[in-house]
Amino acid sequence: MKAHTSETQSTITPEKALNFLKEGNQRFVNNLKANRDLLEQVNATREGQWPFAVVLSCIDSRTSAELIFDQGLGDIFSIRIAGNFVNQDILGSMEFGCNVAGSKLVVVLGHTKCGALKGGLDAAKIEGLGMDNLNHLINHFNPIINDIIEEGEERSSANADLLERLNQHNVINAIDDIRKQSSTLKKLEEEGKIKIVGANYDVETGVVTWLA
């Protein structure tokens, strides 16, 4: 499988880009990795890159987008931050990927058993450890937790049902933030030039479930 070129990228629609990732995850789950010469791809992309998708995922060591979607060098822009949420810099990176470099798809990829989201649920314990920047990160999830937690429900990472609901709502919230905070990406989506979707990766099975 060869690296994408300007010509091949120009023929890719948002729907086709999504199918590339769906097919790649199927290969990954079935242990049927595409045949690639990565050094050849290094050579093929030395003058430029033409990725077809931007994937925002968590820093979790089990969730490398290139691996779970079975993609090669130059295929996707991979943005990673604990808890896969967006901020202005990440939105700027997405705008570059789509509006400058020509990617056709934006994926927000959450995953099961997310440590960042567990930290958000256990914020009181984490804050006691005195890590200022980590405290800032996990407090990002408080508004979502407050929205979804039911009266009398235990706020704890041990509450598996709450953790998974938080995971899915966090992905949906990130997609909403992309559309609200980036007029560039919103316009590209409205014009049909890109697609913005959510997905969830199961760390136990390797399967990606598409949420939107």
C-alpha cells in the first residue's frame, strides 16, 4: 500500500475517508495488517504530505490511531491529549489539517477505561496529590460530569456505568465544541467538504464503534 499523493487525496470524499478508517480497524481486529513498505513511504512523503483524516485521540498508550486504524506514514494527522478534548491550539491544528492540508474527515476518538476521565471522576483524590497542571486538565470534565451524574449516584472511577457514559458524552461534547468554536471547520462541514464524527475504541477488543 503506497502513501497518498496530492492526486489521490483530491479524489477522496469525506465518506470514503471514513470508510478507509472503518476498513482499517477491521484489518486491525482481524490481525490482517495491510502490506506496506514504510521506508518507501518515508521516501514518497519527503516532499510533502497529503493525509485524508485528522484524528483527535487520548494519549493512552493503547490508542495509537495509526495502529488501530491500520494506516501508514502520511495517511492521517494524529492529535493526542489526555481525555481527547479540544482547545484553541487543537482547533488550530484541525483547521490546518483540513483547510490547508486537505484532509476530508475529523474524528474525535474516545476509549473505554480512560485514565483522564477516571481522574475527572476522582478529582478530589487527584487534587490532593498537588499536581497543578494535571488538576487543571481533569477539572475540564466537571461540567460534563455534573450534567450526566444522577441524583445519589456515586461519583467515582469505580462506577463503570458512569465512566462509560462520561466517555461517550465527552466525545459528543468535543464534537459540539469543534462546531461552536471553529467557524472554519463548521463551514467546511456545512459545504460537504469534510465530515466530523465521533468514535469509541474498546481497549479490551480493539473494536472501534462509531458514535456519530
